Amino acid sequence: MNKIKKNDDVIVITGKDKGNRGNVLSVDGDLVLVSGINKVKKHQKPNPVKGTSGGIVEMEKPLHISNIAIYNSATKKADRVGVKQLEDGRKVRVFKSNGEVIA
């Protein structure tokens, strides 16, 4: 079971965007794309076939999964994720600090 999933509220714990929060847009192995985090400027050539104009484009780049942590709204801090099995056999993600189930 993945500890970080799409649409999770996460906080950056290291790097230039440390302390910033955002929602996970996609998870691809060890790389996580977070909205509004790790923005870079890319010089892009115009492509008349695709209909894109050239210039400097600002885009988001993925972060390594070790540089983010899930945000616990109850404690207002970053938290670690654990996995717990319920009585009916389902596995759910829980916050390590208070044991609440992650929605």
C-alpha cells in the first residue's frame, strides 16, 4: 500500500520549498508531482504543429517522495504514515502520531 496517494495534502520537509503545502497531482514510483511546488522556468521553442508559442514557460517538476510528508490537520504538522488492518480485513492508512485514519 502506497503511503502517499493522489489528492493527499502534503507538506515539503526539505529543499527550496520547505514548509509549503500542496495537493498531490500524481505519483510515479519515487517521484511525486505537487501543485504549486517546485516551480521551474523552461525555455520552450515554438511548435506550429502543436499550436504552442515559444517563450519562457513556468511549470511544476516532480519531487522525490522522501522530501515530502503527509499533512495532519489535527496536529497542524507533518506526520508519518502507517498501515493498520481493521477487523473486517481492510487495510487503511493511519497517522503515526495520533492513530487517526487518513481519509
